[in-house]
Amino acid sequence: MTWSILVRDPATGALGAAVASRFFAVGAICIHVEGGVGAMSTQALVNPLHAIAAMPRLRAGEAPQAIVDSLLEGDPGRLQRQVHILDARGRLAQHTGPDCVTWAGMVKGENVSVAGNMLAGPQVVQATLDAFVAATGSLVERLLTAMEAGEAAGGDKRGKQSAALKVCTADPYPDLDIRSDDHPDPLAELRRLHRVSLVRYAVFRRHMPGRDHPWGSIDRAVVEADITAHGQPLP
């Protein structure tokens, strides 16, 4: 019912995921990202419980392929499931069940995994991968560019409805988590939300508590001065 991309930035350790579908609120059930741990998507005949079970095992350092094998072993729906995982070390695992609705399949590269089903064809995942590899800018911008390329290549063969994007660096909660749950052009809406986030939120997020600064910035004047200096006004 969707296609998604999982990525890791080897320079920063940031992890990200993006997804799009002709399905309501796809981001609520498919993509899962945790800083320093991993990114994954469960899709096709989606089983969100796979992510609930997988994330603690990723935190413990278990290999993604072992996790996927274990999750699917006892799953009677495994022939219709699609799941992929990219961990904080860059290790990958992918599964597309043979009974997923066509076109369904996966491609991968170093620190990037793309998987999809109910797509216009294999060009969708390949275009998504190629565009990410060629893109420049922030991890968010590269994810948006990649998903837009997949959409331009045909995307979900049923059309558009929802999309989501999540990026995490060091913390268990995201640097950015945006969703367009029901929109005629959901990827365009994600790009708009990203621009809005740069006005204030992106700067404020850097001052929030995290693993490397557990209390965050508590001087409001410092935070506001940083926002004034580095916030990007809307065009």
C-alpha cells in the first residue's frame, strides 16, 4: 500500500525515514525511527506490532536480519508483509512477501533502503534511491527530493493521499516528525511543513533536552536570540 525510504547519515549518525501512500495517515502506522538505534517501516498488509517488537531488540544491538527473520517466522501473514530495517551501524534487512500486491519490491545502497508495494512499477523505488544518492542539502531535504522522484516515476499506482517524514539524530524523540494524513498532494504539504519548521521550530529543537544536554537550554532569552539569528523566514 505504500513505498518508503530509510536512510542513515554516516557523518552525523542521523537516521531518517519517509513514506507515501494512497492510504489515510500512513505515517501513523508504518515508519518508526529512534536516534542511535534504527529506522524501520512495516507495510503492505501492515503489521505495526512488528515495529513494537523490533525496536527494543535494535536498542539491544541485535542484527536487523535476525530481527526480521524472527518476526516473520511465526507470522501467518508473512507472505503479504513487507518490512525493512536500517540500524544505527548501517546494517540492513529487507523482506517482501511473494503475495504482496504488485508491483512490490526493494532496492538498497550503502546506508539507504527503499521498499514499496502497489506501485506503478520498479522504477518508483529505483528513482527514489537514485534521487536520494544524488541529492544535496540536509537529510530532510534529501528525503523529500527522493520521495518526489518516486512520485514522479509513478508512485502508488492508486494515487496519492498521505505522506510522512521523520528524522532523529541522537535522541529517542525526533529532530523533525511531520505528517500529511489526507491531502491531494501530500509530499508538497510535507515540503511546506518543513519550511514552516525552519522559521522557529528547528532552532528551538536544538535547545531542547537531549542525551548530550539532559536539561536543555533554560534561559529563554538565549533561545529567542538564537531563533532571531538563525530562524529562516518563509519565502
